Amino acid sequence: MLPTNVKEILKKQHYEICGDHSAVQICRWTKKSLRGECGCWKEKFYGIKSHQCCQFSPSVMWCENKCIHCWRPIEMNLGTNLGEIDEPKKIIDEIIQARKKLLIGFRGNKKVSKKKFQESLEPSIFTLSLSGEPTLYPRLSELIQNIRERGAISFLVTNGLNPEAIIKLEKEKNLPTQITVSLNTSNEKLWKIWHRSTIKDG
């Protein structure tokens, strides 16, 4: 569960907390897309509309690493044990509602078309890359299945330190639409310096 002080800091940084360990935030590419500007790489290369992208995490402050290059609030890292976990459907339901709350201010923006705003309220893609390591959520397979059942696609960004979680997704036929594994260093020495991991042989 997220401590109260961590929740308060995240809210000041425009995160919406969902349940005990999940959060959503509107990324700058979604904002740009809504204003009629450019979208992110997913739109450029895959045609996935940035204004319909939901960037979230089921483990917002939990990660094995404390990477020096991470742009997220790693000083509040809570380790790897999420404690009591929320149901996958509950997470996605709350994420969608919280995202709508964050988007509501764009409704009166003159640069945002009504059509695009309405489209933005119904995510077509859920990107598990906001903060923390999503594979630490033990019911990730069911979470991705729930996303698929809603007619949406899923992108997973992972540090690759939990290969058993990816194997489970494959066995249960719940692999996301795309997986991105972060490979940030070329050798063990740099990996230890940059990642400051709790996994010694990662």
C-alpha cells in the first residue's frame, strides 16, 4: 500500500492514485495530440492515436532498481513487495475513471476539438510504463487479459528482471501487444553503476 506522504507527493505531480498500488498520469504526448500537435512514436510508427493512450502502472512505486537516469520519483521507491493486491478489473476500472478526471480540463480548451476530446475518454491502448516495474504485480496476466477484453491493446515496458512473469504471460496466452525491455548498458560494470539494483546478479 502507498504511504500517505507518497500519495500526497504523487498527487502534486499530477498522478491519480487508484487502489493501493496503481496510478495513472496524462503524458505530454497525449496533451500534445489533444491540442492538435504531434503524437508520440506509437502514433508515428503504428498509427496508434496518442490522445487515446492510457499510461499507467499497477506498481507505481515498486521496482528492483534505483536507476540514476530514471525520470520518475525513485527516492520514494518502496522495494518489490506490493503487499495486498487489488483485483485486475478493479484496477482498470479505476484507471479509466481517474484518467477521465485528469482529462476533463481539456474540454474547455479552444485548441482541442470536441471529437478528439470525446475519443480521448475511451482508451484504445494501455501502456504499462508510467513508473515502477509492472511485472512485480503478480496478476499481470489477468490485467492484460482484461485490457484485451475491453477491445484495447497493451504495451508493456519492463526492466527484464522478472523473466518468469513474461513466461507466465506466454503460457497463459496473455502476452501484451508489444513488450519493450530496457537495455540501458553494455556491460556489468556500467549496469551496477547506473541501475543501483537490489538484484546482485541482474
